[in-house]
Amino acid sequence: MRLTVCKFGGSSLADGNNIARAADIVKGDPARRFVVVSAPGKRFSADEKITDMLYACYRECEADGSCAASFAKIRKRFTSIVAELGMEGFGIEGVLDETERAIEQKRSADFTASRGEYLNARLIAALLGWEFIDASELIFFDKRGAFDEARSYPVIAARLAACEHAVIPGFYGTGADGEIRTFSRGGSDVSGSIIARGVGADLYENWTDVSGFLACDPRIVSKPQKMEKISYKELRELSYMGANVLHADSIFPVRKGNIPINIKNTFAPDDPGTLILPSVHYVKTHNIVTGIAGKKDFTVLFLEKSMMNSEVGFARRVLSVLEKENIGFEHMPSGIDTLSLVIESRYLAGGVLERLIDEIRDAVAPDYVRVLENIALVATVGHGMASNVGTSARLFGALSQAGINIRMIDQGSSELNIIVGIDNADYERCVRAIYREFFETPAGADA
């Protein structure tokens, strides 16, 4: 019998009606045996997510030793959900009292933030009549705070093999010190992926409020095409560059287990969604380009030095300066005598940029250093790009016709993507120009 692990996001579980809808989806397929849940999200645009309310609880607790005022809003939200579901016999007040006391006792940001998923999983398990299994019993972090797969997967496999159905909270697990530790925001996607791999699922369903991935941001291009199928590699590139339907780190566990992911819409469950496939199952589509994604606000440090290519250790010394400042880089295009570092501008504020330049000059004595600020990166991604002659020409021709000045080009070694650096002000026009060329204009036709 097939085994499916489902994960429901915060928008899918924002109120009692949404939770009831999610429960019906779960019960509609006997293969859906394990469910991972997020904390309730926003019910409307001006609403607050439960996780944000919990962080406010932590801050109040730190300041006053009590979180009564902030927790009262959380209490109201959960009691409202219980009432909407007609679950008055669940005993939510006792669970909430216990949670409030634990938050005040522990005074831990991670523990406090995790209680939204914990409470929602308790409630949904009772609604379904399934077992609740705390994520702290299944998912573990090592001393560095990284997910400990060597410890976690055997425990997940053994614990869930003895269980027919279970609801598991996402977002958190147990640290090496025995205390609750969380993933980054959106980490319930990662939790669901870990559980799917731990039980050897046939499919990981990620239920959200959209019917899959779109070829680009619908706020920039009206009604862009939907991606019916996409590979893990394409998804990784697009997620990293800002396509945020799925947490970028959630790909790795299921990718290692060759488990497909189906992005599904809780509010349109009959829509097929987007199927994300491992390489062994992926068949290239007729589309040259699968999707377009990007992000704004980067700074490029352009270094030039004659005979740089023959200076052993040049790049290492440059990168050691970044390491010393605890700064990561996005890309590092290079030539014979040039090297560029592309860094998120937010890491360079408050005099950091000037200090970084001084330290690089001391480390490698470049002939010339130039800084480009307010740069946006746009990635054009697709397996078909490498095997279709003229793809780069079409891309750069489309940008030229749109009057967009390209400040930087970086093509991945896998030939899966081409990234261009442009001015922030040209970002939206750039995405629209690329979309028109590859999704609205036949190859060889005039744009």
C-alpha cells in the first residue's frame, strides 16, 4: 500500500473551517497516514500569525517575567478554533494553561515559538482521532544546531512503524542539550520532508494556498503559466532565488530518498498542483525555460589584479576576509584578472562594506576595487537550456530590446541556469522581458 506524508501550512490551518477542510482532505485518501502541521497563519491580510504572537510572548516574558497579556490573544485564537470545530470536549483550556506555564518557566525563544505547531498538532490529532507524536521525540539537532540525520531517521522509522496514523508538529525538534530547537521560519516544510524520508514515503504532499509553482511572480506578470512538473535541481535554483512556495532546505531530505513532492492547494484540492521529481523520475518537458525568479538588493565587489590567475591562494585569501567577518556570498564570477563577490547588501550596512574593502586590500593588494550597489539578480532556470542552441542569445536579445543594461552574468556549471545582475530599478521589467521571450514568443519569432 502506498504511503503519503502530508504537510499543511499555516494558511491552510488558519481557522476552524480551514482545519476541517484539511481534515477532510486527509481522510479522503487512506495512503495519507502521517500529517505534519504548521501553526495557524493569517486569516486575513491584517491578521497576525500565531508564531509572531508567540515571539511577542517571549519578549513580554523576558521583560516582565509573565506573558499573560500576549498569551491571552493566543488563547482566544485557539479557543475560537475549537468552538468553530465543535470540539468543546477537547479540553483546550487545560492544554493552554499548561503551555503558558511552560513558556514562563523555560523563557526560551525556540520553545515559545514552537508552541503554535505543538498546540495545533494536539488539536488536529484529536479532531482526526489519530495519535499525537511530539516532534521532540523524532527530530534531533547536533551540537552545531544542524539537523542530526544519523540520530533522527532511525528513531522516526522505528517510532512510526509502530503507528498506523499520527499528527506531528512541524518546525522544531530536540537540541543536543535536550532543549527544544527550531528550524528557520517556514521550517515546517523541512519537518515534513524529514518525516517523509524517515518513513520511506512514496509521496510527500505539501498543502498550501496555491495550486503549485508558477513560472514567475504573478505580481510582476499577470497569470503566468503553472509548472506541472519540475525537477529537484530546478526547484532548488528557483527557491533559492526567491520563489517561496516551499522552504528551500526542505528539498534535501526527500531528494536523498528519491521521494516526489506534490505541491497542492488546500482550497482547490482537485487541482493537480506541481509535481517535483527526482532525477531518476524526471523527463524533460518541451519548455526550454521552466521558471524565472530573482531577488533585489545585492552589492557586487569587483576586484581586478594583473596575473591574478597565477597567484596561488588569491581567492582563498579573499574568501578568508569574508569568513572573518562572518559574511556569506551569493556568487563569485571570475576572469583571468578579475573576481567579483556578490553579497546581500543587508550584511554590509553600518560601515561593514568599507571595512571589508580595506581588509581585502590588505589581504591581496588588488590593482582596482569597484563597488556596484542596488543590484538585483534574476535567474532563468530550465533543463532545456543546455540542449537548445541560442538560448543565451534569446535571453540577452530580449533584455537588449527592453533597454535593460546587464551589469553581471553568471552561468551555472550545470548549464541549468543563467543569472544576470541588473539595477534594482530594472528588476520587474527584466522578469517581464524574459517571460515574454520564453513563454509568449515562439523560438525564432520577433519579440
